[in-house]
Amino acid sequence: MDDVLEDAWARVEEFGRRPGASAIRPLFTADPKRFDRYSHRGAGLLLDMSKTAISDEVREALFDLARAARVEQGRDAMANGEIVNNTERRAALHMALRGGLPGAGAAAHEDALRTLTYMRAFTESVHRGEVRGATNQRFDTVLSIGIGGSDLGPVMVTRALWRAGDPMRPVHLGNVDGHGWETVLPMLDPRRTLVLIGSKTFTTAETMANARLVRAWMEASVGRNGASAHFAALSTNLAACEAFGIAADRVFPFRDWVGGRFSLWSALGLSLALSLGWERFEALLDGAREMDQHFLGAPLEQNLPILLALVEAWHVGGLKIHRRAVLPYDERLRRLPAHLQQLEMESLGKSVRRDGTPTPWSTGPVVFGEPGTSAQHSFMQLVHQGPNPVPVDFILVAKSDHRHDENHRILLANGLAQAAALMVGRDADAVKAEMREAGADEETIARLVPHRVSPGDRPSNTIVMPRLDPQALGSLIALYEHKVFVLGCLWDVNPFDQWGVELGKVLATPILRELTDGRRVPHDSSTSGLLAEIQRLQR
């Protein structure tokens, strides 16, 4: 397989070295119906990849790459519960959390279904007022404590879908920075707050520090014995939960075949069920399951996650572009870029192949983003005129859920215009004509033309959602999850481990001791100097 995969990559890279390989405008000139052939639908979404420099020849080379990487076989192995996380010797069965899977995956789904049934019963008991706090008041707020995958996904979904009138008000506490707690504290009434602690091992340092802080706050209000009525855990460590004071029937488990960044569908989604209501949480799962079925069944040439991954493979491996912007043109999706940063960079930021040898090609690019139109007034200057292209994923929502039709038309017009402007650009002749029409003199025109030219041929994908509801959002998130898996196949890296985050955690332990009790331990001169300066300023 190595030789076949490397040969397939060599062909893609050869196309990327050809003169004019990054040009997009000539492809539209040659094919006025390019949109029809380079846009595809699945699970309620439209993916338009026509504004990329993928010609018919390049597309065939990318399909050959997918076959050489055995993408479809890898997909089926994941669905069947085989060990695709080879370094940790685990399956990756997040699809089982939202629907049936063939083969061995069905057993995982049965396990997930038991947890979902338990989550539903608890959620509905809270909403009916049968589960109450220590002072017998109904819960109206759910405070979720977690970090990384236990926080980013749920926060993103909550901010996308929660609206006034939903069953409970969601509040999230992720960063260990005490200012985060001070910010959310005024929103909380301890007597009416249900606290969820999300940590698989129940040992995550930042999460447990925040949990202890919230526990002390709760005990100060409702007493030490009463505080336990306000806590539940999303964890597999029953002993640690019990030691913290959380009863076993308040612990919602999830398995080691669920990675944190793929886990919002698991017990970690309890905050979503509580805040949005069970029916809307279930609709989120339904949307993801619809994308799962598309991913598992659609042919290579029409499979949205595979196509989206192949576009990225072309940009990174063929054109050597190592960055991508995500621009959702909907304020409710403002935390989607942050979720995708973790999902993609934690999964694909690898420099060794599955067998431990160095990768002979580039892997995960930098991902960043911001909602449109805010992004247009910040970093889009660089995207339009910077020396290095930045591919963009534009995400548009066709129908709004508000009555401000003019605002929504402006929003959509800007999103469509930005994608078009990146592709067509504006040459010197066009700039001169515009300035003359505006009445500028020739000296001013000559001086400003170089500054106003936009090169064009900047690539983008556009994803269109019918509206931002739980079903469509579930499909969108699953689309990106499956894209990550496909890229893992194409780059021959394991997208389900994250060893790179461990070293910093290990080194933080002795530094914390030194900050706590002054006990000196050896460091490099920079770390020692910075510690000394911080301790001096703290005195």
C-alpha cells in the first residue's frame, strides 16, 4: 500500500507544480456549467467546490488518491468496530452514538442506546420538576464544567441552537482561569443550578480545579449535605465521582471508543438535552445519522465528506497551502471555527504515519475563522491581498429564524460576494476604470492602482444549509468529523490520538508545585527566569 499511496500522492503533487495549477477563472471560462458538475448534495446540505482549482484531470487524480489510501475500506472498518485508532488500540465508534451501525458497531450502538435512555429519563425528570435541588426549587440553569472536547462542541451547539424559552439556561465553564468563573457567577442562582462535570477520567486538572471551586460555592449556599443534589458527572470513574460526592445514579458514562472531540453526541451531550429539550437533542443526532448514512453509502464521486477532504488534500499536498479559514455567515455559528480548530488540528496535527515513520507529505493545516460579516472587517484583507492564498469554507444559511429580512439578505449577499471576489479578483485595468469613473485624476490612479489590485484565483468551498436547526447542524458537524477521518486515511496518520497535548501537562506539575510552595526544580534558563519574575511581581 505504501508504494501505491506514495505514487498517488506524487501524481497529485505533480499536478500542483504545473504552470497555472492554482488558476480558477480559466476553469469557469472553459466550462460555463462548472457549478453543476462541481457541486453535490447530501444529508440536506449543498457543497459547492467549483471555486477551487480542481480540473477534471486533478479530480481524477484525487479519486485515485482516495482509492490508493483505501478510504472506503477504512470507512467500513471504522463502522464495523475494527481498531482504527492503532496507537491506543481502540475502535472509533462515535457514529454508534447516533444510530445503528453494521457488524461489530451494532454492539456499541446498544451500549450507547442504554446511556441515551438513561439521559432522556433524567432530562425529562428535571424538566418535569421531579428532580430538584436541596431547597426543593426547580432547576432552571445547567452549568457545564469541562475543557477541550468536553466543552468546545457542547458550547458551539448551545450557542447555535439555544433560544429564549428553551427548558434551561445553559452556562459553560471551561478555562481554569478564575476570571471565567467570575464572569459566569452573576448569572447563577445556586438554589436553581444543576452542575455537570464532564471528564472521562475525572482527573482532568483544569476541570477538577473548577469543579472544586463550584462545589465550595454551592456548599456555601445550600450546605455540604445539600450540595450533592446539584451535581451530576459525565465520566467513567465511578470511584472518583463518589469521592467527590456524586451518587452512582448521577454518573453518565461514555466509552474509550469515543474521542473527546467526537463526543458531543455521548453523555457529554447531556447539557444540550437539558438546555434544548430532548426532542431537539434527538434531532441533532438524527441529522448526524443522516450524514453517517450518506458517508457510508454514497459513491466516492458524490460523497460529501470524501470530496471535502480531497479538496483539502489538493490545497495542502498539491498547492502547498497550509492554512484554511472557516467563515460561517450566521452569528449563531460563531463558535464553530473554535470547535473545528480542535476537531481538525488535534486530529491531524501529526508528523508521523500510522507505523511511526515520518510523513513524506504535509498534514494538517492551521484552521481559523470568525463569523461573517465581522471577518470582512478583520482578517479578510490578508485573504484577499496577502501574498499567500488562504482557502475558505463559506457556510451559508438560506433561511433565517428572525423577521429582519433585510439584514439576512445583506448577510447572504456579503457571503456570496466574498466567495466570488476571492475567485475573480480585480486587475489593474478594472481598478483604473473604476477610479476614472469616480473622478480620480491620473496621478492618483497611478499611485493607488498597485494597492487596490486583488489577484483573484483564491479558492473557496461553499456549504449551504437550508436553515440552522438541530437536524442541519447535526449533518454539518458530522460532515466535518468524517472529513477528518478521510484525511487521516489520505495522509496515513491516526486522527484519533493526541499525544502532543501530553508533554505540557507533565511539565506543568512541577511548575505548579514551585508556584505553590516555592520548591525549586531545574528548568531551562528562560522558564526559571520567567518564574522568578512572576514570583517577584506576586510579592
